[in-house]
Amino acid sequence: MSKESVTMSKEEENKAIIGRWFKAFWGNPWDPAIIDELAAPDLIVHYLMHGPKPRKGREDVKKFMTEFRAAFPDLNFWGVCDPIAEGDYVVGRWEGGGTHTGTAFDDLAVGSLPAATGKKIRFTGTTVLGYGNDSVEIRHFVRPDSSMENQPS
């Protein structure tokens, strides 16, 4: 019996790479090294729940995620359906959330949180990711149904 090599399509390869990104970047525990490994130097991460200004570049995104995870230590996200790939782009639907049991956090469009409020956040969204030149180009679009229990005023 001969062993046949299995060749993945470009789309399947991109979905596998994006799957690694999503698990390492959004999973719990998160792995900040994935940013340097896979993300383009000029990546953009944009969340409407965090205000109109997108995060730009590896260092800014690392800083944001470090602060976000310090405030929400149990933060976790997961895919809710199989991703769709076309050429260099992968689109995925996801949901996630966490409980604010950590440090104060002031990067929410709904207001600032003092330390350890116990408020729960829940997100759902769609992410469009491009993969090319051996790096991920990320564009995140968060649906307006993101919520926070007992939102700050």
C-alpha cells in the first residue's frame, strides 16, 4: 500500500493558520508570542465596544490584550461555526466573554471600570482575517449585540 501525500488547498492552509491564531490570541490561556509569529507588523484590531479608535501595530495590540486580560482574567472566545475561506481571506463567527475580577479597565465605550467589579461581558462577532506574505492581516468587526451586565454609567 503506497502512502499518498495530502495537499491542502490555499484556503484550507489559511483556515488552519487562522485557527492557530484564534486559539493562541483569544483562547484561555492566551499566548502573546503568536502576535510576533503570525501578525503583520501593521496589523489592525478594531472593536466597537472599545471605542472608535482601532489598535494598530504589534506592540499596541499586545499592550491592549495584556490590559484587557489583566482586567478579565477568565476572558475566552470560541468559534461558533466553521470558518469560510476565499483566497487569502478567512471569515469566522465567534462568541466569548469573561468576568471583571482583575484590574481597573478604562478602554470600554460604555465607561470605565474600577478594579474587580464582578461584571460579566459577552461578545459575539464576525472576524475577517487576511493571510499573505507569511503574516496575518486582521480586521475584527464586533456586532452591536455585545453586552455587559450592569453596564457602568
